[in-house]
Amino acid sequence: MPQIYVNFSGEIGPSDNQKLLHALKDVGKEDELIISMDANDAHQADQIFGILNKHDFQVLPKGSETGLTYSILAKRK
């Protein structure tokens, strides 16, 4: 199962949304998309969840053991 990584830092804006949409094109049925961001920015994850849900992905949010990063694991439904 190939893994595709997307990293966000700071305020998530339109260019970040485009970055995510571009990455979604490369995600196949057996692939896993891993989106990571600073834990302090996790409050912005709603817009990422919205994009993923709109494009038929199932998502699993996950915090790190250190509490410093926040990840979203996504796979196509």
C-alpha cells in the first residue's frame, strides 16, 4: 500500500486546498494519504475533512504521541 504525504504548516489557505486537490488525483484505491500539520493548527482540519469527504475519502484523525503533530489518514471509499 503506497503512502502519499501532504504537509501543511501555518494558516491553511486557498493554495493549500489546491495542493490537497492536486494530491488527491494521485491517490489510488489501495493508497493511503497522510496529511500532517502542527497540532496547534488542528482547528483548521474541518476544511480538509470537507474536501476529503466531498471526494469520497474515509478519514481517521490521529494525534502524535508527543502532542506536537496532528495527522489525517485518508483512503478512498
